Amino acid sequence: NANANAAALGSALHRALEWITRPGAPIAPGGHDGAIRAAARSFGLGPAQLEVVQRAVQAVLGSAELARFFDASLHLEAGNEVTLAHEGELLRIDRLVALPGEGARRTWWVLDFKLGHTPESSPDFAAAYRQQMARYRAAVQACQPGDEVRSAFITGTGRFVPISG
């Protein structure tokens, strides 16, 4: 089933990035490759699928445009798989990063990993993805009322796709 395969690939990518970029945690034994292999195993991926996840992790972590979201020395705060309650709903944010903003303000980035190369071209993008990101931004803004909150997708090819709103 193509949908199940895509879901397993996406889940493995999320898990590998979560383990590799966990704030304050050392890199797993075997480096990034060990974390990627363990994530792939946890979702029953075969060798070809493992390669897809490896390429995606390398693209994301090797992207100069995305470096600010993964370089802990630049972060005021950062977390993976951040759960927030907002308006009676539990939300899970793939990655949340606070960077210095203007003056005492911080700029919070709500980041959503999408394995697809162009999530913005999906027919559902305008509706479902934008609504999801708007809820995430509203939840973070409620917790950080004096700060700026922005959002973006990070693709499996290392692209940065900002979401306005």
C-alpha cells in the first residue's frame, strides 16, 4: 500500500530527526547513521526505504538554509515533538525553535517535517496544512504572547517552505 509506505517513511524521518536533534543529547552510537537505522528498523523499513530516509536526513541537516533550526548554539529554546493543549485540542509540533528576535522578543519557529519535495503543491495544502499550521502558531502565540511566531515546512529534500498567516 503506497499510503502505508509513505506514512512509514515519514514516521521514520520524524523519529530519526527527533533522535539526532534532541536538545542537549549526545549523538547516538554510530552517529547519525545509527539513529537513522534504528528509526528505520522501528517502522519495519527495508534497505531501499532506509536509503530514502538517509538521503532526507542528510538533506535536512546538510542544508545551509535550515542550519539555524538545528544548531543548538543559536537557540534560546528548542524541542522536538512538542505537545501543546490549545482550545481543548492536543497539538503535536514536529520541531519548535526560539531564536533571538528584535530587542527582548524571541522569534518562535513552528516547523513541520514533510517528506514530500513540494508540500505546497499538494491539493490539500491550501486547506488542511495551512489550517494545521495556523492552529500551531495560535497555540504557541498563546504561550508566548510578547514574541513573534512563524511557521514553515521542512521537506525531505532540505527545502525551507515558509507559511504565511
